Amino acid sequence: MFVVIVGLLLAAAAAPATAWASPATSYRIVDLGSLGGGYGGAEAVNDRGEVVGYSTTARGEQHAFLWSRGQMTDLGTLGGAYSYAADINNHGQVVGYSYTASGEGHPFLWADGRMTDLGGLYCSAEAINDDGQVIGNCLGHPVLWSDGQMTDLTTQGLAPYATARDINDAGQIVGGHLTAGNAFHAYRYHDGQVLDLGALASDYSEAVAVNGHGQAAGRGANASGYMQAYYWSGRGIVAIGSFDGTYSEARGLNNRGQVVGSSSTGGSVHGFVWQRGVLFDLGVLAAGGWSYSWATDVNAHGLIVGGSYTADGQAHPVLWRPTNAKR
């Protein structure tokens, strides 16, 4: 474990008018280890502090994992040499993507020690809510698995080409969709109704996370062509900015309005947490060498997960724990 004192960085040009300031926050960055290989990352964390992601094994395969209370469990595959865990809900159900023995890629649901094939060739499962509803993508079509049925959401009001990236407990889904003007915009979808969330300064945006309040976070190109992280609260898109004025990308969002993701730093990329106009650098496992990290999700207690390179050049899943975290 390492202690990172996170510096306070104000992205003034990107901050909303009611910019918020706070003292620097102390985080412990915890190396979650691996399944025996040298490459991996964490993708999601639930409110119980259980973490899922992917790691290479000693045999060179990539497998989905579940980390809980200091122990990493290999979730296996659907028969092939590859699996990836994308999300976990508060009941410990995990969704992701795996190769079968014949080399086909299928979505899976893992629960109670068993991985179940959700069906659908060239499909991926992206997120699961606490009601067990799963969303994902099949060949350019967003899909919903619910009560044992798979529904193509392009038949339920979404555009012919769209992505589904996250779902909350109210059943609101976010992603990106092709508009009538051939732009690709972030959307929020619920019960056949599509709300276009707009874009920053170009024709591209995509929402990748939605919280229980229906707020969203994602990415979009700005006027200079750089990918930028953004937050959508219902009053339009707010650009989060970046550490060096170029690249940033949001990956996760909680009900407190904390957004996590990655930003260029003028020579590297670091994970960040953002709230109310303030950008915090989460730092890395080891200084020197390739100083690189990324953040992918944040739970209700402010626990953040992602990945970081180690001193010997490996990439490991990590957890950033604020000093006042409950779990």
C-alpha cells in the first residue's frame, strides 16, 4: 500500500460558475495484485467494497476476477482463454464477456460461483443493476436482458445504431446514439423515451455512467478535437477539463456527484476524481518509469477503483481509499 496525498487542481476554464474548493484529500492506493500475470485492471466496485475486473494468469490467459476482503478469485471463462468482468451489483452478481471453447465471444452473468452464458454471438454485457437487469451491446445494437429475455432496444425507441453503457436501479440506461443529423450524441433512455444529452462542442459525445439521480458522466470531443470528460446534471453538459488542457475521459459516477476517470498530465495519464468543479489527481502506485494510472468506478462511500503501473512495469488493479471511507 502507498499513501498518495492528492493535490488540488482547479480546471478553471472548465469549471462551472459555482466552483467549489476543498483542502487536499488523502488517499491510500491499494495494489489488489493479480491472478499470476503482469497485466490487469479493476472495472467496477459495489457498495460492499467488492471489486471486479480482469487480470492475466500465469499461463498468459486473461480472466475475470472478483476481489473481496483482500482475496482475488478467478471467475473462470465460458470455456475459452479469455474473460473480462465489466460490472458488479450490490448482491455480488457480476457481468462481462468471455470466449467460449469454440472461440466465440459471449456475454456472461456470474452469481453464486457459477458463470452463465447470456446468449448472443458477438455480444457483451456492460452493466447490471440491483434488480438484476443487464445491459450490453450486440453488433451495434443496445440490448437489455431482464427476466430471462433479451430485448433489442432499437426496437423500443432507440436509434438503429446506438451503444448501451450503464443502467441504474430505476432502469434508466445511458450510452450514445446516432441522431437524425448523423451526429453521435449521449442519451438517457427509459421506458421507450429517449433524452438526447447533447454534446460539448462537436458532433460526438457518449454517456458511460448514470447514477441513481439520473445524472450522467461520459466523454465528448471539444472544439479543439480533444477528448474531454463531462458531467450532465439535467442542466446541460459541463466539461470537467483536464490536468494539462488536452485529454480527459470519465468512466464512473456515484450519487454524490463524484466523477472518476483519466486525464493527461503533460507527459503521462493519471486517474482523477472530480466534484463540483474541482479535479483531484489520484496519483500512481510507483513514481518514476511509466507513471500511469486510470480510474474506472466509484462507489457510494467514495472508494475508487482502476489500474496503475508498478515499479517493475506491470499493470495491476488498484483501489483508492479515502481516509474517511467506511469500507
